[in-house]
Amino acid sequence: MTSIQGFLAAIGAATLELCRAIGALALFAVSAVAHAARPPWYPAELGRQILRIGYFSLPVVGLTALFTGGALALQIYLGGSRFNAESVVPSIVAIGMVRELGPVLGALMVAGRVSASIAAELGTMRVTEQIDALTTLSTDPMKYLVAPRILAAVIAMPMLAAVSDVIGVMGGYLVGVERLGFNPGAYLRNTADYLLLQDVTSGLIKAAAFGFIVALMGCYHGYNSGRGAQGVGRATTNAVVSACILIFAANYILTEALFSS
């Protein structure tokens, strides 16, 4: 009987801890959005974060999109050839990159790079009591540290996704023309004919949501980092892992919502 009670107690404790963590994250997210929505703003800090999150993430996002588009073209060609449907390669590569792979893979790359960086930076500031010093100087840390990073990620991610879409489609184009023998004009024509504005806008909406998740996870875990080097390391790891999981979950939710509409 004691072992059963201990087992149930462990489940109850884990459930309560999960509820506590979800509630703390929700309160942090609401506070961050509220601070980002009302002045004062810090345009210089916002510009630095957009450059850091967007421009400096462009090489890794672009390379990921290029090779993904090429591999996608090969895989679709192999599958389509079994049904004599090789002609669908251009349209499916474009739709797959714009609606799904471009935003998701770009967000995962940015999560690995940016979430870890934000968590490490804010965690170090927490450990060295720089965040407490900002409060002493009458500067709201949420306003100065968290809000610009979240705004920058929401602004930069759709731009990164748009560039990723173009590079991914061109990766499929290069493989289709050079490796699979497609006519260049026909490939581009099929891409343009089957790619709709709704495909592009749905991908950009996803990218903005993913940018919010990436910055929120980095800020939350860094802002609430434990003391010492182990606390900062744990915050960095948790930021990347939680951001990746939430990106996949949000991707399904948004896909379902956009599909229904």
C-alpha cells in the first residue's frame, strides 16, 4: 500500500510541478507582451537584436534551406516516378518549402543559435546580478532586456523565412534542372502556377509565431536561471529543447487552424 501511495504521490508532485511551470511561463509571456506593446521602447536595442537574430542567422538558415530544397526535389522525383508523376516535383517542392519546411527548419536553426545565446546572456546577467542592478537604476529588466528581443524575433523570423523559401525553391530548381533534367522554363512556370499567395502568407504567419517562441524560451529560461555556471548551462539547454518542442507543437496547431480556414 505504501508503494502505491508513493507512486501516486510522485505522479501528483510531477503534475503540480508541470502546472506550476506552465503557469509561470504563461505569466512571463503575458508580462513580456504587455511590456512590448506599450512605451517606452528602446529602438537602438531593438535594431541590435534584429541584426543579431535575423542577419547573423542568415547563413545557417540559407544553407539549411538550399540543401533541404535539393534533397526534397530528389525524394519527390523518386516517389513520383513510381506513379509516372515526375512533373509534380516543382510544385510540391515550392509548396512544401513555403508552407512547412522553410518556416519550421529555419525556426529550429534559429532556436539552436538564438535561444541558447539569449538564455546564456540573460543567465549570466542574472548570476552576476546585472539584472538586479537594472532594477536598482529604475530600469525595468522586462522592458529593456526581454521586450526588444521578443519584438526583434517576431520581426526578423518572417524575413528569414521569406529568404529561406526563395533559397529552398532555388535549391530544388538547381537539382531539378542539373540533376533530373527538367526544362528550366517549365520548372519555373510550374512553380509559379501552383504556388498561391495563401501558401506564402501561412508560412510567414508560422514564422512570426515561431520567432515569438524562440525568443520567449530564451528569455524565460535565462531570466529565471539558477545560480552558478551549472544554472546557466541548464538554462541554455532547457531553452533550446523547450523551443524546439513548442515549435513542433505550434506548427501542428497553426497548420490545423490555417487548414480549417
